[in-house]
Amino acid sequence: MSESPRSVVVECPAKTNLTLAVGKPREEWAGRHELDTIYCAISLTDTVTVTEKPADTGFSLELDGTHLGDLASSQADMRRNHAVLALFAMAKAANREPNVGLSITKRIPVGGGLAGGSADAAATILGLNELWDLHWPAERLRQVAATLGADMPFCVTGGYARGTGYGERIECFAPDSPTATDLRAQGYAGSLVVGAYQSQLSTPEVYAAFDQIGAGEGDANHLQKAAVSLHPRSGQAIDAALKAGASHAFVSGSGPSVVAFTPTPAIRQAVVEAWKQGSCVDRIIAASAPAVPSITRHGDAIQ
Ligand code: ATP
């Protein structure tokens, strides 16, 4: 009897930042800015499948999805895909050969300020922890993730968390913690809509604009003014969503995507109509928050 190869499927949520305070760039962090942020994972997910391959066959990567952005043209450079970098980092940390097939279905807009690449890296780390039966705790997985990028440790856990350092130092807030309760009471939970764009914003360019013009008065996301200066339609989408009754509407991270929390179905409909009528966004994606990654194993042999 031939057995199908073992695989693990991980649904990994996108992130947004409910607040994002940007401090000074720090030389010892290769010029990265000091951050203090409240991360929130949203139920817009990429699906990453990690599958075992025979010894000495190396890794493979398949990508699908209708909105692959610059990934569609950079297929050849698959070694720089964040999921592949995560595979190599885990293989090194676990002293394993990277004989693994990676398959990614992308739904998170690429280069949209929603940490899609980080979500794929986090999904790979979570998937390999299962595939290789490592049983590493979240803290150890986050340590591997931190070697790869600022948002990746958060994406390993999801939910709500505070991020400090350059975003990589994570304090998670359990659903029943006072901070999570307070965030829910402020309307940062439940139904939301994401306004997404065909165009991408480069995170370093948004930080460079921030260094020039600073944060907008009263903006919870210090990068919002810089992102809107480079991509004015994001500003139009925020104004339209707030006018339509959204409890919060803001640029997600470094943009250009916009997140609007919609406390009732009627308000959600009003935001969608306003965005459509004003052509403020290219795509509208319904989601909810907070979300956590989900992990499913397939093909385990029955003894
Ligand atoms: P950042 O994480 O830099 O703030 P972002 O959240 O705006 O970025 P991502 O979707 O993570 O956007 O994409 C940033 C860049 O990372 C893209 O231009 C893309 O070429 C590259 N990248 C590498 N691997 C991936 C991946 N698996 N998914 C998305 N982008 C990836």
C-alpha cells in the first residue's frame, strides 16, 4: 500500500497595526526605526502547505492566487521568497535537510502593508514544527522568526500583541486579558473590510517619506500621512469609511491597504457602497478580527 506524503496545511492571517508609534532610526538595527505598536491579526489568510519530500531532493515552491503582485514576475527568484527563507532558517535551527515542498495560495495583497510575506514565513515555521514533530513552544518559533523580519514573530501567534524594538519583541494579549478586553470595547474587533490596491508601496520608501514629513496630528498610525502622501486614494478611502460610519479606518502598517472596522452590517454595506461609488479602492475584502493561525496535519500513518 503506497502512502501519500505527510503534509501540514497552515492558514496564516494578515496583520494590521491598531496603533503604530515610530521612533528614531537606530544604527545598531541597520537603520530600522524604533517602534511601539499594537498588532492585530485579521481573518484574511494565505494558505501554506508544507509537504515532506524524499531525501536529497531539496525544496520546491509553488505559488498561486489571482493577485500575486511583484511575486508573479519574481518567480525565478524563489530563494528570496519569505517562506523559503523561513524553511532554510528552520532547517538550520533544527539541523534538518530542507527536503520540503512549499505551496502557497496567496490572498493577502502583496506589498499592501498587511505583512503577507511575514504571514507566509510564519506559516512555514508553524508547519515545519508539525511536519518535523519538533514540538517547539511558540517562544522558540518566534526566536527563529525574529531572525527573518520585524513582523514575523507576531504572525507566528496572531491575536492581539504589543510589539516593541523594531516590532520583533512581542507581548501577546490573551483573549481574556484586560488589554484585549479594552481593545474589543474600543471597537477593534469583529467585522471589518479591507480596501486593497493593485499598486504596492515599498516599506523603505514610506519610512523615507515619514523621515521627511513626520506623522499627522492625532494619527494612531504614524506612517499614515507618509503612505497617503505617496498614495492619496488611501486617504480618500479612510475619509469615505469614517463618513459612512466605520468605528475606525486607517492605513494598514506602511500601506497602501486601508482597514475599516464596521460595527453593524448596515455600516459595512455603507462603507462598501461609498468605496465603490468613490472608486477609492481596487478591491474590497471582508474579514474579521482578531484571528489566529490554524494548522491541519494530513497523511499521518496509522500504526
Ligand atoms: P513589509 O513586510 O515589508 O512591511 P508588506 O506587508 O507591505 O511589507 P508583503 O506582502 O509582505 O508586504 O510584501 C513585501 C515584499 O516582499 C514584496 O514586494 C515581495 O516581493 C516580497 N515577498 C517575498 N516573499 C513574499 C511572500 N511569500 N508573500 C508576499 N511578498 C513576498
